[in-house]
Amino acid sequence: MGALRPPKERIHMIKKGIIFDLDGTLWDTSEKVMPAWNIVLKRYPELNKQITQEEMNSFFGKTIDEIAKMMLPDTEEQKRLDIMKECCREEQEYLSKYGGVLYPGLEKTLQELNKKYSLYIVSNCQDGYLQTFLNFHKLNSYFADFEMSGRTGMKKAENIKEIIKRNALDKAIYIGDTTDDRSAAEGAGIPFVFADYGFGTVNDTKYSISKIGDLVVTADDAMNERVD
């Protein structure tokens, strides 16, 4: 009878994930959402309010509660939240029919990234908005999971942590276009990559991309960063 062989060690495959912001990172709906919101605001002539494109761009990345306060600061809280919900319904109806504007090369980039990483989305949007992005543009197959503040009621950093936890990620990076996105990545303890083609301005970032396709190379460097 031969000597017993020691059991083979289990090899742990490191699971790496790229987590994306949505607006200003994967698509741009600003020129389509603004008219939908202004249609709603016209139903409330006492507000005497129409939003500009510049104002709309400043809303992206914020939660619904934050946007409502920014847009209608002098309106009673419940009323402005009701108006915001109406705006969201109007925009989703429009986007479900016509979609948004995908950043050039998005699907090709997702295909390349999927060869090495699992992909996720975490956004501050309302529930249903993110699903509209995936369904209209037929991108569901590229993403393993997603989360949004409109569904959980949690801040973006907490939703990033939730994605990492429930998908058992060993390493992850977050891609976004605003200082709030960077803060969320820092709050979740992962590296941040700035999408400088989006809506925001972020200074002194270690990693940045000028187009979505740049992420194929930049993701490798950011993924190997050690964050304490």
C-alpha cells in the first residue's frame, strides 16, 4: 500500500470587479430628461420654474431628495418630492421609448472588460431608471449585478459595499464622473477612476480616462492599487 498523498490545496481565484456610475459614465440623458421635467413643471404654474441644461447637468449623481431640494428650495418638502416623482415617471416613459445616448465605444469596451472582470453598476438614480438603461440598449448580459439608492435608500458608498459583499469581490474599482463619486469610492475603500468626459470636474485624481475605451488599459493599473 503506497504512502498517502497530501490533499491538494484549494486554489482561490481572485474575483475582480469594475463598478460603474451610470449618468455621465455610461450614458448621457441630459438633453432628453430636461424637456420631460419641464413638461411636469409647467403643470405647476405657481412655481414659475423651468430648468436649464446647465442646471440639469448639475443634478446628475445626486439622489432624488437632493435634486428636489436643489431644484425647488422654497417649496414645501412633500410637494417637491411629489413633483420629483412625477418628473421621474415622465422621464422613464420617454427613455423607455427612445433611450439615452451611449458614450462612443461603450459596448465594445464592455465586451473587452468582461474577458477579465465582472461588471456592475451603482447609481443614485430612482428604481427603474437603471433597468431602462439596460433593457432599452440591450446591455443586461454584460453586468452581473446593480444597485441604486432609489431601491435601497442608502448612500452610494454603502451600495458599493453591498455590491462587493454580495458578489464576494476580492478587488474592485469604481468609475465615475463627479467628486461625489470619488468620495463614494473612498468611503467604500476602493480605487476611483475619473471619467473626465462626463458632467463633473475632479481634481488631483490618480486615474482618469478621457473616453470609455481607455478603461481597458487603466482598469489594470487601478485594480492593482493597494487601498488601506
